[in-house]
Amino acid sequence: MTSLLPGTDQVPETTSPPLAVDARDIRRRFGEREILRGVDLQVRPGEFLALLGASGSGKTTLLKILGGLDREAQGQVRVPARVSIAFQEPRLLPWQRAWRNVAFGLRGPDVRARATEALREVGLAHLADQWPKTLSGGEAQRVALARALVRDPDLLLLDEPLAALDALTRLRMQRLIADLCARRGLTAILVTHDVDEAVTLADRAVVLREGALAHEIPVDLARPRDPSGPAFGTHRDQLLSWLGVQDPTTDLPEEKTP
Ligand SMILES: Nc1ncnc2c1ncn2[C@@H]1O[C@H](COP(=O)(O)OP(=O)(O)OP(=O)(O)O)[C@@H](O)[C@H]1O
């Protein structure tokens, strides 16, 4: 475990079960605007956490802090040594073939084999030699996922990686991410705007609001989850109401009697 923020203190060891992520009193301001005002977040090893919140609430800001990409935040952060991040856009280098994008930054004689294995895990070994411009949106996103996995992370940070995909590809990718995380026992934090995606994938969902984690709900549903089931619906409605999205049925005009 490492403390990422240079201006922060190490969290003392405790005797309680080890945490994969232990973030305390995270604060971040941009000029006059205080975006994060004291976020506390603890994630257990192997847990899949969904992070929701209105646009501009600071989800990406928080994820970047956890990923060590923001050196100006205040607070205490402990995360595993190996953390990978995947963003909404695949961010592939257009002049590198798929496998080289996956292997980017790796060293050693076996990088091609490792990249190919990661591509196989996301079902794309056959496209290893393709150029990024020849890949579909879903394929490019899977290459980005392989690039995150090839580093053998203990923590996977996903910033709306499926937001730009069509509905069908998105469902397939959700299944792929769920399988990969379960198989590897990965700890994952997924930023998403999609409440159904959160309930489908997460062990727990938290809502960021006014600079802090204002709500959380465990999602103790058997997998694979059925979005048409009543328990799924209860979780969905709870999250929607926390996000300030009204249940559309409550707005319906009263039925007129003939
Ligand atoms: N580098 C920066 N400089 C100034 N303001 C920033 C910077 N990065 C983020 N912000 C501001 O901080 C706020 C939170 O941004 P952030 O991207 O974390 O929100 P978000 O919850 O991920 O939003 P969305 O759901 O729309 O992606 C926004 O108002 C944004 O404009």
C-alpha cells in the first residue's frame, strides 16, 4: 500500500480487515471552487464499487486523486501499488498497432506475449495487429481495457468507460467487466451515470453530492442480475431519488373517469 498525495499523512495501520482503498478527508479546490470537501471512502479487496453523482459533482476528480494523477489534492489516500485507469475515450495511440497500445510502457522480452494474453482476455487476440482506426468503438474500448489489465492491477479505476458505446455493446462490455473482475478478484471503482449499470455490476453504490459521499447502498443481489426483477428496481429507484431524478410515474396526471 502506498500513500499517493505528497502533502498528506500516512493512515496508521489498524487491526480491522485490510482495505484495498482507504481515502480520508479528501479535499480538492479549483480556484475559489471547492469541488471535494472531505470525501471518505473505504473499499474492501475484491469489492466492486459504483460511484455516481450529478455532472460536475467531482467523480472524475476523485478518481484521478485515487489514481495518483492529481498532486494538488489534500487528504489521505492509501491504494494498492498497482492501479490502472480506463477512461471514457480509449485514448489509443493511432500510430501503434493494437498490441503495441496494450504493451505501451511495458518492458521485457515477453511484452508481446503479455499484450496478446490481455487481448485474449477481452476477446480480441485476433485483432492484435490492427491499427486503432480500423477498430470499432467497442473494440477500441476493449483494447483500452486490455491495456489496463496487462499491468496486472490490484485496483481498476473505470471512468465511464462504456458511456460512448451503443446499448448492445455496452451490455456485452458490462458482462465482460463483471467476468474479468470476478475471475481476477479485482477491486474496482466504476464512475457511471447509468444507474442500471451500477446496479448490474456493483457490490455497493455510492453517490457523490456537494463534495462528499452523501449516500451509499449495498447491492446484495445474486448474479447475473435481472434488471426486470423487483429487487433490482428497488435499488434503481433509491439511486435515482438520491440523484434527484424523480420517478416518472409520480408525475403522471390522474386518470380521468369517463
Ligand atoms: N483542472 C481543472 N480546473 C478547473 N476546474 C476543474 C478542473 N477539473 C475539474 N474541474 C471542475 O470540477 C468540477 C468537477 O469536475 P469532474 O470532472 O470531477 O466532474 P464529474 O462529476 O466527473 O462530471 P461529469 O459527470 O460531467 O463527467 C467541474 O465543475 C469541473 O469544471
